Amino acid sequence: MTLAAPGGADRPPVIDFHAHFPVGRWRRELHPITAEYARRRAQRMRREWDFPEPDRAQEPPLSVEEAADRWAAEVDRYGLERVVFVTGRDNDTLASVVARHPDKFAGMAHHPLDTPGAAGELKRAVEELGLVGYKLIAPFVQHPFEDRAYEPVWEYAASRRLPVLIHFGLLGHAGGLVHHPRLNPLTLYTVASRYPEIPFIIPHFGSGYWGEVLQLCWSCPNVYVDTSGSNQWVRWMPYPLSLEDLFRKAYETIGPERIVFGTDSSWFPRGFAYRYLQDQLRVCYQLNLRDEDIAAVFGGNARRLAGVTRRSC
């Protein structure tokens, strides 16, 4: 049964362009004091958002096939058109997940940029495995993006107009990473301006680097933002900033054709973070965005970037 959503039957088709298939994600080893601080803040966040505890202690753990089927059920339950997983253990694992439910899923290559033969692996992931983009985490990149060693990757992505989603800004929950030479999205400027054929997507509205994201988007028409996650980083800015502020400024400056909806969903039993869809749709309706622009943000732009056809939900 499809749940009612803001707008009811008039809700536009929704593609979640930023989810993580739940087979392990990045974690840092933390000092016990910091780890306890992170645990308390994560617990408080779940209370704030009314989210359940993760299934990490489930025995036996879900198999890849079971998790894929459970996520397929989420797509049906919430009346989604498609979910794009940006990570899933490795490229082959994620490709097998997509192949299990090709009408409901799409996936991105996510091997490190510093992998030997990274361009060849990207080509294999796209042309043999059927993945539709490339996901990177900026502070995991060892050298500046314009380093000559990375040129084959950018040239291949440009030749395919392949979307490249790169996480900049704060990484992880409390106790996470806040300092690195490539944490700032402006470090992408040289490559983004040199390869305008590549759609670069910066998730979470820049996760603490909102001003820098706007500057990059002003200069480079191939830079997009995704809306994924709780965006609680706004509470740690030195000036008042809300989800409504983010949407309003992005709409007025970047434009609806370069805003892409996502949730950052992953673990069970939460599954699809429906609360994020509710909040973001409500903000767009309150801002009186045009129906066609809302449809672009919540599905049309993702459909175009991923190169997938529209699916009847």
C-alpha cells in the first residue's frame, strides 16, 4: 500500500538520488570519550526525528539479496519511482543489487579515485555493470582533483556526460571529520570549469559550506546540489539557517534544474527516510514553487542525470 504524502495524489513522481545500500559504510576509529559523545548525539538525533534503532545487532544479518528485496518493498510502500544507491560495498555488489530490481534501483560506481586503474574500473562499472554515475568522498582523495593522475577519470566521465557526486563538508556524525585539504567544494573549481560536460553533484547542500557551493554554482553551470539527509549541519552555522532558507536561495540563484532530491537513506528498520521527503516537499509548497519545478527537483532532474526512463509507480 502506498502511503499518503504531502500533496496526496498530486505528489510528483519521486526519485531518491542519494541512498546507501546497507552493507557497510565509512567509519572512523574514535577515542572512547569521543565515541561516547557520538553515541549520545546519535541517540538524541533518533529521538528528535522519531527514528528507530538500527538493526546492527540482527542475527543473522540480512544477506545482500534480502536487503535488496527489503529495499524494493520500500520503493513500493512509499510510491517511489526509483532509488539511486550511491554506495553498496563495491561496484560488483551494487550492480547485482540493481540487476535484482532494475525497474526500481539504479547505482553509482564508488571505488576510490586513487584506485590503480580508476578510469578503467569506472568504464567497466558503467559499460559492463550498468552503473549510472560515480560517487566520491572528497577527503578520501589523496591529491588535488586537478592532479594529472586523475585526468583519465575526468576525461572518461566527460565523454559519457556521467554524473559525479562528491561529498564535501562535514563527514559523519558527531565526532566526524571537519578538516581536510579537500573538504571545501571550491577545491573542485579547476576540474569543474575544465570539464563542463560532467554534471558534478554536491550533496547535503554542501554540509557546512553553503556559501562556497553557491559560489561554485555561480561560476560553473555543470554543478548541482542535492538535498539529501537531515541537514542538521545548519544548526552549527554561525548565523541562522533553515531548510527553507536553503531551498529558497538555491531556487533563486542556482535554479530548479540543478537541485536534486535525496534522503541519504540506508539502514533498517528506518529504510526510506520518508520524514525527509515530507519536510522538503512541504518547504517547496510553502515557498510556492511552480508544480513543474517541484517535479524537476523531486524526480525529473534525477531521471535526466541518471539516464533512466520514467517508471509507473
